[in-house]
Amino acid sequence: MSTIRIGSVSLECADPAPLSAFWASLLGGEIAFESDDFVAVKLENLWLSSVKVENYTPPTWPGDEVPKQMHLDLAVDNQSESEALAVALGAVKATFQPEPLRWTVMIDPAGHPFCLTTLIPE
């Protein structure tokens, strides 16, 4: 029987290079391929790519004027230290935090919401 696994997640954006640099730094990955329209970050068990989209409009949070369509939940050991690292690398903490004791909503440099949480088991 064939094995199926997630091999890559792609994020749309206006400028792939800085977005991929952010994610590579935050997740400890490395830029494995780069062009003007596409950058691939190699992580331990996944590729995370940034893809240039003409007229890209970032998602709105928490509103739905521009739907987020998907977001990443990142498992962390220390919520406040992870938040500080994400901010130092270019993310911002979202103003609206629906359940701050469970997760912290952050916005990456291209406007994608993502969450930091200590609640995801290994």
C-alpha cells in the first residue's frame, strides 16, 4: 500500500524571499531553493515554501474581509520566549487574542496568522 504524507506547505505572498527567511529562522530550517517567484525552506520533516502571487492581499484577522484560508499551529516549549523570538524575526502579535491561555495568535511578515501553543503533544 502506498504511503501518503504531507511533503510541503506553500504560503502565498507578494515577496517570497523575506517571508521564507522569517520562517527559516523561526523554525530552524534552511533555504534550499530560491527564485524571484518561489523559495523553499527545508525543515526536519517538511518543506515550507513561499510563492509569489500578483496582487497579493494578506488575510485579515480576526475579520473575514480577506479569509485566512489556513494557518499554522506551532508547538512550543515556552510561549513567551517563542513569542519574543517571532517578534524579533519580524512577526507581530495579533491585537485580538481569542484564548490567550491556550495559544498566542501571531501575524507573519506577509500577513498570515499563525498560533503558538504549548498544548500540542509530541
